[in-house]
Amino acid sequence: MIKKHIPNCITSLNIISGVLAVFFALYGELTLSVIAIFCGAIFDFCDGLIARALKAYSDIGKELDSLADMITFGFAPGALMFAILQISLDGAVASPKELISSEYLGFYLCSLFIPVFSGLRLAKFNVDTRQSESFIGMPTPANAIFWSSLALMRVGNTSMDLSLIFNPWVIILLGIVTSLLLVSEIPMFSFKFKTLSLKENKLRFSFLIAVIVLIGVFGILGIAFSILLYVFLSVLQYFLHRK
């Protein structure tokens, strides 16, 4: 039946979005790259939703979804970090020939941490039975959103002094920290609402309100702050439950 292929077609659109995001990032078109990543996130949300609605589950769909996430939320944010470093150090995205001879090549290679650890994160998720209700470690879409916000700040016009954030050493440190968060053992809450009950979703509703406030106050920078808040609230919830 045709309907059983619909979710996989939507997942394929996620793959296309991820590939385009990588292409755009490597050519220095960071805004277009971010748009492609967000399109991929929409397709990633819709494929599972439609699969449940049509009852069109399949093992191929599950594997295809993981492969799509690797491109859109693993490879693409790594390409964004790569482009951000090039713009910060050289002022523009260099050609492959210029890149190899660049004195900053070691800096650029640090962007490989994100795809590698994203792959480890997704492989771990596929075999970890503990992650049916929540996440263990930061989900790859959250990491992709974080780097997308940094990319938009890098190319956007802002009255804020962001020279500290876009110091190459700070970018590399952020790349290492976010990569380690991907494979950490820190439980992080899921955004999936099983019901609209305020009592059962108090943390999720509080987080959504905080996100709106942060974006309203800080603009694009508020998106990055929202991901940091997500990690903080997850860690706080973890220790409160332990107590």
C-alpha cells in the first residue's frame, strides 16, 4: 500500500534538507544552512507523527530516520562549526586548496568532533532501552539548534559585542563540551506531550515559557541560552529525583 511509504518519503526529505544544509555551510551560506536544518527538524517531527497516525511502522523507517538525523543533526552542525571557525579566523570560507595550506587547519579539524559524537549518540540511542520515555545525553536536534543559533549570530547584525563568543578557542571549547554532552549519562527530559495536563508537564510548560522570554529579551542569542537552560533543567531534575 502507498500509505506505508509516506513516512519514509518524509524522512527522505529530512535527508535532502541535511545534505543541503551541509552544502550551504561549506559555501559560507550560513543562513540558508540553518533554514535547511530547521526544515529537516520539521520533517523529522512529521515522519514519526504520520507513521503513528497511519500505523505505518517499519524497521526500515526506524533505521532511515536515524541515518537522516546523522546528516541533518550531526554532519550539518559540524559543518556550521567549521564555517564559523573559518569566518572567525580567515574572514571567509576558504577553498579546499587554501584550507589544506592554512595555518589554522588544526582549528578547523576540531569541527569533526560534532559528527563523530553525534554518530555515537545516535548509535547509543538505537540500542539503549532506557531512552523510551526520556533521553540519556543531549539529543542531536538540540545540539543542531544550538549551533544554528550561533551561526545566525555570526552572520546577523547585532548591537551586542559577541567577540568573546566567537573567539576561536571558545568555539572549539563549545564544540568539545556539546560533543561530550551528546554521549553523557545525564538524563534529559523529552519534549513529547502525552497529555496536556499541567501537573504532568509542569517542567515542559515552564521551559516553553522561559524559551519565549529568552528569545524576546535576547533575540537569536536567546535560542542558544534556551539550549543551555534545557541542559541545566535536566541536570537539576536528575539531582532532585535522586534526592
